[in-house]
Amino acid sequence: MKERELLLNGMPAIELGENSDKAFLFLHGKLGCKEEARAFAEVVCPKGYKVVGVDLPEHGRRKNDAASLVPWTVVPELRGVMELLKAEYSEVSVRANSIG
């Protein structure tokens, strides 16, 4: 499976899978990271999807960033990521893990 790391709206991200016009935005749970998207990608990429996982504030590569995991920080960040994904893919779905 193809894998590449990138920045989306300033957020560290991982993109998994082959070329597709459909994607899932994968959001990890509490104490998680973008790499958790790999297990989900193993299931949906063979069905024609690409998976994009991002590190939320205080998690993964952003563990020591100044940004906090609070709605007024996360919501604008995720809106920006969704706009980027909507511009690239004809279908964008969200897979979110429990945060506790």
C-alpha cells in the first residue's frame, strides 16, 4: 500500500492507499496518532478508498505544540483539512475513533 507523509492545513498527516476519487479522513482517539489510520486503511483501501489521517493537537508529532485539544482550535483546523480534501476527492467520509 502506498504511504506518504504530508502537511494538511498545517497538521502532520499520513496518506494511505492508491489513487482514488474517494477518501476517508481518519481521526484518532485520545492519546492516539495519525499512524493508527493504517489498520483502517487495510480494510477500506482494497475497496477503492484512500485514507488520510491527521495528528490532532497534543497528539503524535504535535504532542509538544502550543495548540491545545479544544474545540476552538480543532474545529477550524479540521474544517480547513476537509476543504482541502473536498477539492481533491469527489467523495469524503469521516472515520473517528472514540476519545475516551
